[in-house]
Amino acid sequence: MSNILNWDEYFMLIARASSLRSKDPVMQVGACIVDPDHHIISTGYNGFPKGCSDEEFPWGKGNPNDLDNKFFYVVHAEQNAILNAKKDLTGCSIYVTLFPCNECAKFIIQAGIKEVIYDRYDGTHDYEVASYHMLSKAGVNLKHYMHSNKDIVFRI
């Protein structure tokens, strides 16, 4: 039975698959929101808002002109998953491939999500520290995803 995915593996795999929809050349991030009964409520990935063309808006960062950087335009994976949800998210969990930034933490808290299962966390940026502080103080459970040694290969 070692080839059976546990719930964390399954939902993190869904979040990772969602991240592959992002056209961001540097940071593809995915999210998967799950209710307490293990039903997938919503998914999301980082990208531009509806109606904003991937060819017309910048994906770069570090440009001297702030308007030529992606940060003013990109909707984060967590935000997209929350906005795409068709039901109340109170008590749900969110699986994310990257620890939420401070802006996403606000969305998560306001949506009533009670658990964040995250893959990567750097912890060296102020926005991560602020996010961690807000989520902790709001009573959101934070859980670092523990990788298994399973090899999963799909051909599409």
C-alpha cells in the first residue's frame, strides 16, 4: 500500500499541478483549498487578472521603473483560489507551494481558513515574517509539508 498517497501528498500534488498553469518564468506558485471532509473547494495559481493579457503586462522584476515589474499586476495563487471558491471557506485548509506573503495572509485570515500547509518557506523576508506573525496571532494552524520519498511520474 506504499503507493497510496496520503491526504497531504494528494493535495500538495494538486497545488503543484496548479502551479504549472502559471506563466511566470521565475516563480510558479499553486494553491489548493480543501474542506474538513477532504473535498477540493478551489485551486489557484499566480497570474494576471481576467482580461489582462500575459503578453501586455510584464513578468519581470528588478526593473528601475516599478510599472515594468510584475508585482503591481499579479494575483497570487492563494488569492485566486480564495476568489474562485464558490462556497464559504470557514474551517478549510489551504495547501500552497510557497509560504503565503503578508497580503495573502490577510486574505486567508479574512476567508476563515484555519490551516496553511506550505511547501517552501524562506523566512528571510519581512513580508514572510509579517505573514507568519499575522497567521499565528489569528489562530491559523501552520504546517510545513513533509516530503515523502515517493517518485510520481505522469505523462501528459
